[in-house]
Amino acid sequence: MTARTVMQQADISRALTRISHEILESNRGGSDLVTLGIPTRGAVLASRIGAILESIEPGSGTVGTLDVTMYRDDLNRTLTRTPQPTRIPPSGIDGKTVVLVDDVLFSGRTVRAALDALADLGRPRAVRLAVLVDRGHRELPIRADFVGKNLPSSLAERINVRLHDVDGAEDVAIEP
Amino acid sequence: MKHLVSTKSISRDEAIDILDVAEDMSDVAGREVPRLPALRGKTIVNLFYEDSTRTKISFEVAAKRLSADVITFSAKGSSVSKGESLKDTAQTLAAMGADAVIVRHPASGAAEVLARSSWIDAKILNAGDGTHEHPTQALLDAFTIRRRLHGDHARGHGLDGCRVTIVGDIEHSRVARSNVWLLTTLGAHVTLVAPATLLPPSVRAWPVEVAFDLDHALAAGPDVVMMLRIQAERMHESFFPTEREYSTHWGLDDVRMRRLPGNTLVMHPGPMNRGLEISSGAADSPMSTVREQVANGVSVRMAALYLLLIGNEAEVA
């Protein structure tokens, strides 16, 4: 069996535009928003969402990255992971609405790690979660606030997100 | 990495990897909670058979910032003074479940012995063994130089083309040895300057240039001048006539300091003998990186502990 493409480049950019609008709607405007991407692909998506937010409502596109490597609960079970930089905007996250961005929401463990990492950086007013793909199979009580596409999948399948900035091509595919 | 005993066996990619992780670690220091949970539940033992302020505290801070449990053990006040051997001490630590042992020992090769032996299967970090090596000091020196050269864009860079002059007691200096291997691996050009009595015979086989005249070496315009401590505790014979003569010929005094271009880095691994190998004016000048080196030491040691202790055993060579 070969990989099945479920989102093309245009689908991805439409989904990001919709998510950006939903973020502004739920936040009732663009004030005190900080969009933080989880490296690698979440960081790329966050900077794109930031650019869209900025174009809709100038001043709302503050972005950064949040590395969660050190907070993972599987550090001793997988091979050594090299941490990626964490870049928090100089204005900080205290009292802000932080939107976490990742490419795929699966077990929820990455998001759990991200919440721990955020707690060490400050105290946001609220934390929201935006993902490009929600593939189900949660192992923790975590859900996304903004979802690009719900993609019911079997545990045996692999969801592969490719983005131009990282992979040179752009699509979402299910691999058996 | 299985152990960190020597910088000789570190490849260029590994070295850059450690320095890059150290960059991430240094960001943690400025946070509201300067602590990462990565090594929660790990036990790290500081096993110090020799006196140390900087290295011992630095490793302790590094391990604590990564949430490990740290036990500090000094030979003074332990069963070592009752004659316990390194082997027995190691087996005791193994029985107590140490995940990593940071060892400083007056005998060259002590860390290597622990790493190779079957006494203990913890990760071994060499924190200085006799006159052999002190790898984390070299890593923090490389980190400090790289940061001063590349600033915030240091990630991924080596030290290619950087000219480093190391001055002083090369013979007894483990810092010099570790730095020679690491800095040349990273692409730097190293020159050693010392009185002939303080150069080891093996220096001819090292990938370095050797000079005897400090003024001459400084006139060549090195990017980095690293002054070494005169190790009175290891000098059991006379290597130079008097301290004053050493200082006149090989010390970085205020006159020599004034001749250096303003962008030269002046480094010293500490503790400094002010007035002997380095003048107070030189040690406290803005060109001096002495305090930066200490701060960077914590980041580099966090990176080393993280890379050694995290990951699946089977995956790591």
C-alpha cells in the first residue's frame, strides 16, 4: 500500500487561515495573544499563523517557540533527543493568552510536556491548543481548541506532515 | 557518548552537538524557574579526591538545574582517609545506585580506570585527573570563545581559523591537554608558550606550534590568550628560578595587556594567582572572560550530563 494524501498545500493554508480567525474570535480580538510553536513543524505553523493574525489584526502576531524535549516523559525510552531552542517574546507570557501550536495531536503527551514547560516560564492567563491534524488515540485528558482537520486513523498508520520550510514539500499523508 | 573522560576521542560533530545543547541550557538560567525536569530520579555523585571550588559547585548546580539528586563526596572526611581504595569506593557507589559519577582524582587515568572497569556501570565524567585531562573545562572554554566570536548565532559553528595561544605550565596542566585536543578538533590553531622546563617531552607529537617568547607570540596577534595557573602543588622540583622571574617572562602583566588589541580574549581557568601568571588589571579587564567562563561552565556541564544520561542505552554507541 502506498501513502494516501489527505491534505494538499492549499488545504493546509486554508486550515491555517480558518484557525487564525477562530483564535481571534475566541480571544475576542488580538490583544495579549502569544502564539508558541512546538519545534520543529509546530514552530513553522506558529510563524505562519502569526503572520495571518498580524495581517487580520496588526499587533496580534507575536510568535515564539517552546521546546518540550526536557519535559517529555519518555526521555529514557527513546534515543537521545537534541533540544531545540525556546524563544519566548521579550514581553513574556505572564497574563497573556498563549496558543500552543503543533502539527499532529496524537497521545497528548507532547502537549502535557508543553504545559509543564510553560509553567516554568510564567503564568499565562489562558492556554489554548491549535493543531493541524487531530488523529485521535489520546492517552491523556487533553483536547485541541482549534483543529485543522480531524483525521480518524488506526494506531498502525503513520500520519506524515510535510511543510515547505522543513521538508521541501507540503502535504499531509497517511502511511500504512 | 558512554563516558566523558577525554576530549581526544570526541569528534567534531559530537563537540558541536554538546556546545549547541549548552546554548539551550544557558537560556534556562535566565528563566523564572531555572530548572528542567530532564534528569528527575537520577542520582549523580560528585566524587572529589582533590580540592576544587569551581568545578565541584558547577557540576552540583548543573545537576540540580536538571532536577537530579546530587551527592557530593570529598575524600577528606570519608573512608578514603581510612584507606579505602578507589575500587571499593566505586563499588559502594554502584551498590547505592549512582547513575553518573563525576570524578576528580590526583592520579592521571583514574577516570579512565573507572570507566573501563566492571566495578560500576554508571556514566563517568572526568572532572580532572592528575595532569591528564579536564574535558568539561575545555568544553566551557570552547563554548566561551564561540559565544564571543558568533554571539547569538553560535549554534552549529566550530572554531575554524581561530588562533589560540595557551601560556604557562603546560607540563602539569590537564586544562591545556584537553584544550589542545578539543580546540584543534574544532578547527582552531593552537600555539603553546612556556619555559622549556614546563613543556612535556611529548609536545612534539601534539597538533600545535610551540614558542618560548611570550612577547613574540602576543605580537603575532592571537584571537585568544589563555593563561594557565602555576600549579605549586604539583611542582616538587624547581622549574623556574623565582616567581618574579616567571612573571617577568611569561606573566600577562599590565604592560603586555596594553599592547593587545581590544578584541583579544583573555582567559584563565581559575583559580588565578594574581600577580604571578596574570595581573589584576588583566584579570578584571573587559577583555577577560574569567567570570563568563564560570557561568558557561554550568551550561556546558548541564549539556554533558543531559547527553550522557538521557536516551536508550542501545541507541548510544
